[in-house]
Amino acid sequence: MLPFLYWIALVLLCGIFAATIVDTLILFKKSQNVKVVREVSEKLSLGDENMVRYKVKSELNFSTEIELIDEFPVQLQIRDFAFKQTYAPEQEESFELEITPDERGEYEFGNINVFFSGPTRLAKRRIIIPAKQTVSVYPSIIQMKNFELKFFSKFSRLSGIKRIRKLGLNNEFEQIKNYVQGDDYRKINWKATSRRKNLMINQFQEEKSQMVYSLIDKSRVMRMPFEGLTLLDLSINSSLVFSNIVVNKGDKAGLLTFSDKIGQHVKASSRPQQVRLILETLYRQKTEFNEVNYNTLYHGVRQFIRNRSMLMIYTNFESMYSLQRALPAIRKLNRLHLVVIVMFENTELVEISQQESYQVSDIYLKTIAEKSILDKRLMAQELAKYGIHCVLTPPKDLSVNTINKYLEVKSRGAL
């Protein structure tokens, strides 16, 4: 009985071995192949979900299981991605993958590794598809375009952008026109009416071509992380959105970076390529490890920004002492320009302050969190005492709140 089973096992083993050889020969025929194409934008947006698209085509004449492993940039830290699916003969399909870059710079995609098995699934072939590609991660272009659409749409209030009522006659004169029913009778031009013997009215337009600068602090305080991004990257994303809105509103947008010394400077302009120039400048910015020097900032502003402008300063103060050190220079700046200090609320501390306390350590943490939150509000009040505007905002609402402050300044004619 045993010899009989032995011969059966030997025949089965030989059959499996032969099938494996046939499988291998079929797999390595030149006509049997799998094609994969990766599609990814040359410019990715920082902190946003960017799509990577794969087109997979089976040129095999049999059904097979295809496994795809891509070599992602080291910055993404994606180590568990593997796409696996069964494909029919000559089948072609596409799928997408979302990636979220959390730092600016160049990202290197490598080759694509493809594994597919033969008709009997006893052998598997690996092919390497050359697909090395370098893409650049820029400040959030997606966010910039989204805010542009929201700002100029009738539904802008739904996204948090306020429509602030204009106060007084702070607009510039445009023309004299005939009075029509519904016009404000207080704007009637009586001299022109007497000459034309017909009611004439002054027409005003919103004052434009005003200079608005984004000043970005690159010192070590801006290395603090929030929701995967540093304060510097959040400020860079917001300043790009803000500058785009300023240019589209007809004003001139500019940029200045600083820490213990003055960094990059982009002169304010409203020309069509201005936003692109600001984008390229922001792309190259890096956090520095030095302490910020506001006296250097004051002299830099005096050197580079000669006309009265709105200065949106993205920075952060963690204590009243640090604010008091910077306050003399900021007050001098505010005499020459309209200064808006943008500071960040620590949302993690807000969450801690709202938690229930069950132990002494919980009470201690909650008390410290509440004190830090109160200090930030006192800083905003201290700035307001000297006529300095302040935007104290959670990181996620940074762009909305800076745009609203800009609209408020424009509506009051404060600039």
C-alpha cells in the first residue's frame, strides 16, 4: 500500500513541477506584460490632500493577480502601501491614492514594482517600471484657489468670510452721473445739477492700489507644530491665500520675511504675475533657529517699505514678557503703517482647559492651560491699548480671519 501512495505523490509532485515550469515560461514571454503609469502633478500643495493616479493595464491573455508597490518619497513615510487586484485578460483600470505632504521642498518618487502570477498561480514575476520623478511641494495652491472661489461667490458667508458694511464716504471719487431712482440723494452734486439742469450725482468706487504686505516671522517660535504643520508653514499658506485676495481686490500685495535679520523681500504690486512671484518666494523659506529681532524688522521696513501700507505680521508670543520686549518697535512701526499682529491660539491648551478634572495633576494642567489662554487674550488687549490691530486665531481659521481683518480695515478706510 505504501509504495502505491509513494508513486501517486511522486506523480503529483512532478505534475506541480511541470506546471510551475510552464507557468514560468508563459510569464516570461515578451508578449506577456503589465503596464503601469503614475500620474502626479509637478506641483503639490502643502498640507492638502493631493491625488496620485495609477493606470494599470494587463496585456496578458489570461486572468492574473497584480500587486503594485510604489517607491514613495521619504518625506511621506508611506511604507505599507500595496495595491492588489485580480485582472481579466486585456483589462485596464485606474485607481487613486491621496497623499498629504507636511513640508515644502522636492519629493523624489522612485520606480514602480509590479508582481503578477501565471495562469495556475504557481509562479510569480516581478518587473520594475522606471518611473523616477521629482515633484515640488509648494504652499497650498489648492487652498488659494478655493478661497478665491469662496470670496468672490455669493455664498462666501457660508465659508466664514464676512461681508462688512462700509462706513462713511471713505471711497475715492470715480465720476459724475445722472441721478436714477434708488441712488443716495445725499450724494447729489448741486453744482453739476445747476449747470446741466438735471439731477447729477457723485459716484464713488472702492479705493484701490493700496499697499498690503505679509510679514512672516521665521524665528524659532514659528517651529511649533499644529496639526502636522509648523506655524511657519501655516503662515506661508495663509499669506499666499491673503495675497491672492488682495491682488484680486485691486490692491498691491507684497512680502517680507524676518527673524534676527531681514530675509526675502517682494515689493508690493498688483500685476498679474505678482502672486506667482510671491508663491516662488514662499516656497524657498525655511525656519531659522534664532531669536526674532523687532528692531531689525523696524529698520528693514523703513528701508524697503517707504509708503504707508497695511502690515500683516505673522508671529507668535508665548508670554507677556516677550510681547513687552517687542512692543516698542511695533509701536514705532504702527506710527508709520497700519500694523496687524497675527497670533495663534493653542488649540491643544483649549481642549485641556475644557476637560473634566479627576486628579490633582488634572487640576494643575487645567489651571496652567487656562492661564496661558488668558495671557494670549491679555496680549491682544495690550496691543489694542496702543491702537495696534490683533488677530488671535486658531490655526485652522487663520486664512479666514486674516481676510476678514483686511476687509474690516478696507471698510473703515483705516489704511
